Amino acid sequence: AQSVTQLDSQVPVFEEAPVELRCNYSSSVSVYLFWYVQYPNQGLQLLLKYLSGSTLVKGINGFEAEFNKSQTSFHLRKPSVHISDTAEYFCAVSENAGKSTFGDGTTLTVKP
Amino acid sequence: ETGVTQTPRHLVMGMTNKKSLKCEQHLGHNAMYWYKQSAKKPLELMFVYSLEERVENNSVPSRFSPECPNSSHLFLHLHTLQPEDSALYLCASSRTSGRSWGNEQFFGPGTRLTVL
């Protein structure tokens, strides 16, 4: 069965610093992978997704993620964060195009 | 109006009340979901509908009763809730094709429910 582990529950970082939010999944079959962001008092919105093809995926707001099949990881990165990036980030996996399973979330706090 | 909308945005109810949460999607999707998001807990999938038929019910107490009258509307009827049911309830929709559920989900802003 598929599962998702977000390795850090909280990530504090200073403004303009780079950030990486880590996500590992457990599956031995074909997967789709997603990162969603949730700003305070809002629902989740899609940042980026990997379905197939290039393992480096670019998303909105300057975020990107790299699919690493051998390490079963899909880490999210941004080279320079802004205060407005403060939010909850969720990794999700869909195994064999089935329903998605979400990770527990990582709280990114960007400090001035 | 576009996307996924939810009403009300905030709801306070007593344990003996009956209320309903409404979700509407304007994206032409054919699958809809209810999630519960509690503080310091993972996102919990409650119900899934595909083409107005319930395809998943994840051991949710009977005090939560979903209804999907058409592919654009989803309701969650609430009665005799408990304080531990206080949470953010999120609705989402997606496009499915055959057995493929791999498309991304589009979420509404949620209803913040407080049970006194």
C-alpha cells in the first residue's frame, strides 16, 4: 500500500534563503506525485505534479521538485524564499493512478 | 464563480443541533471528496463520490451523512456531533477517467466547524 512521509514537521528559514522540504513515498509500482500548499484559512492548492517524463518538475511561485525513483523521494525546493511562502506544504502520492494519499504536512515559516 | 466553493465558511453548533455543509464545484469534474483537517493531525479522507455514487467511506461515524445530488454539489449533513468533531472540513473535486484517479484535486476554502 502507498504511504507518504514528510520528514520535517516544521522548517524555519530566513527570507531569501534556499529551502528544501523533504518527501519520501513507499510504493513499488508506478506513481504520480504532487505537492500542495495551504495558506492560513484556505484550502490546499496544487504547487506542482509529476506524472511522467522529466524528473525535474517546475511549479508555481518559483518552486520545483525532483522525482528520484531509486530513493523514492520527491523533495520540494526553492532557491530563495519570501515571507509570503509561509504556509503548510503537503506531499501526496497516487499509486497506479489511484486515489491520492497525503503526507502529514510540513509547516514552512519564513522569518525576516 | 469559479473553482470550488464551500458554505458556510464558519459554523458554531451545539451537540444537539443539525446542520449541513455545502460544496459546489464549477470545474466540470466528476469526483468529489470530503476531508477532515484537525489541528496537529493528518488530513483525513472521509468520503469519496464518483458520478454521484459513494465509492469510499472511511469508517466515518454515522453522525456525518454525505449527499451528492449531482456531480456539481456535495453536502455533509451533521447531527449530534461531539466536541472532538471540531475541525476544518475541506471539500475537493477532481476529474477521473475509468479507473484513473491520478489527477490533482482542487480544494475549496473549507468550513471551520466548532462544536460546543
